[in-house]
Amino acid sequence: MATPHIICTVTNDLTYDQRMQRICTSLSQAGYEVTLVGIQRPESLPTDQRPYRQVRLPVHPLSGKGFYLNYNRTLYRWLRQEAARLAAQPLAICAIDLDTIIPCYLVSRQFRLPRVYDAHELFTELTEVKRRPWIYAAWRLAERMFVPRYPSGYTVNQFIADEFNRRYGVQYAVIRNMPLPRHQAADSVAGLPTLPSRFFLYQGAVNEGRAFDTLIPAMQQVALPLVIAGNGNYFRQVQALVEKHQLQHKVLLTGHLKPEVLQAITPRAFAGLTLFDNTGLNQYHSLANRFFDYVQAGIPQVCVNYPEYRALNGQHEVALLVNDTTPECLATAMNKLLADNVLYQRLQENARQAAGTWNWLSESARLLSFWQQLFPVH
């Protein structure tokens, strides 16, 4: 019997997508053949060897409306070719987020293939989408048209699953975006950036809506430096904020770091930051992977007091929660961690304990159960 094959589609650089690396590795280890498809950028590093196939599609331009139109066209053509090539093999297509949902639907319908929607976020509630009425209208139309046509899917928290059910009547599973246990992560890697001896850390996408407009000026009142490890659609604005507030000596922007490098530097941080502006449902009900990354690294964090984080912090107090993201509030919280050693040690110990349960081992079991029921592998 031919091995079932799953194609997963994203619009980002495969080198830095830790969530998809975990998902595709788990599916491969469970016996599936897996192909992960992303984009080819001029600065893309060679892909690392992994237990699944990786494909990069070149597309121009690399931003704006033209990017999404051209990438969807390119992805549609590639999926058709792959579906025809794999016609003798069981095949399923998994659309990752709304920006790949259309070509995946068209090809899965044409070839009568199982299809799955993996929603990393509530895409239509992103700050950069909601503030542009025409862009928002276009994505909401795509959501209304195509999410109901994906009866099978999963997302990263219960709120998003409930919201899809409320909007479209679909019942999606919840598979949280948790890291591998620390003992399975690399401790010694090459290419580590030069870092201060003690620092606060923000890791992840440097995107709009992540409270950088207030975090950067807050650093004027905080003694420790800040390391921002990541890149995204707000990177240039953050650079401009650092220069505006003359904080080049205190705020270090590393740009993209490979996952193994990020895993190596996170435990060296004094504390992490999980911050979102309250500008939409996606931010207010977020459940960022960095929250769990800090826990797995055994460091406390300053985190927004939003529902998902408040509930988790009620189980294990691993974070100092802040009720708003003004510069004064952020600086006060960061300085409290610096000054209150009893609080710091309590959060640190709780993080180490929580790391034993908040990791990918439990979530991967849910992932495999989902796929085994929909698309079994023998």
C-alpha cells in the first residue's frame, strides 16, 4: 500500500518557520510522506536536511498585493502538477493560514483530495489587515467563501476555534504552538550573535501590533539592554524608533535567526517579553509561541494580561502580567523583575516546572490523532 502524502503550504521562508518544522517532522516520523512548500527569497539560506521534502517557489514581487496574487497563482500551478504526479498515491493538502487557502481548495476539489485548514492566527483580525479597509474586505470575503469549505482543520487556541465555529459552523481541533522539550533542543550551535551578559529578549516576528511603539521608548527607563531577535513587516519602523529615541547602545536588532540559534540564546536572557497591542481580536486572544519558548528556556517574562495568557498563568505563574502596554507600564514591570529577586526566582522555578508539560510532546499527540482519523497511515 502506498504511503499517504501530505502537502503543507506557507507564504514564508522555511528556514525560520519553527511551527511547521515541528509539525512536518512529527508527521514524517509517524509514517507520512510530507512536503512543505514556501517561498524563495534572494536572501534565503540553503534548507537544512530534514525528514521531509522542502520546496521553495520563486515569486515576484516579494511584498504587497502583487506578492499574494502571484504566489497564489504559482502555488496553484505547482499543486496541480504535484497532484497529477502523485495520482497513484494517497494525497492530502493542508493550507496554512488564509493566504494559501484558495489554491489549496481549487486543487483539492479538482483532484478530489482531502483538505485541511491550519489557522496559525485569526488572519482577518491582524492589525495590518484591519487598518486597511479594502484589504480587510478582500480577506474577509476569502474567509467567508473558503473556510466553510474546509470542514477539517485545527488552530492554535480555543478562542479561534470557537470563533470559526461561530462564524462558519466548522469544528476545528486545538493544537497549541509549543516548543520541543529543552533536552531535545540544541545547546551548542555555531553562528551565535554577540550579546550582552544580561538582557531582556523579544523573539519572534517583528510585526505591526506587537507593542514596539511603546516598548522602545520604555527602554529609556530600563537599565538592562533589549535584544530583538527576529524580522518582519515592522522591522524598519522599529529601527527608526531606536534611532529616534537614541537607543542604539541599548537595543540590539539581530534580524532573522535560525531556530537552533534562537533556542541557544533564549536561556541566556534575563527575561522574555510577550507583548501585543489591544487593537483586534487576533492580538487580544493571541497565544504566541514565544510565551512557551521562554517557559521552555526556564526564564520569566513580562506578558500582556490577555485571556489566554491569564488562564495559563493561573495554572503556572511564569509571567509578570501587565494590564496595558504604555511605556510607563512596561518599564515598571521590567524594573520590578530586576528589583524583586523573590518574585524573579518564583517565576523562574515555575517556568522550569511548567516546561515539563507545556511542550510539543503532548501537542504532537493531538496532531497525529487528528491526521490518523482523517487520513490514516498504516
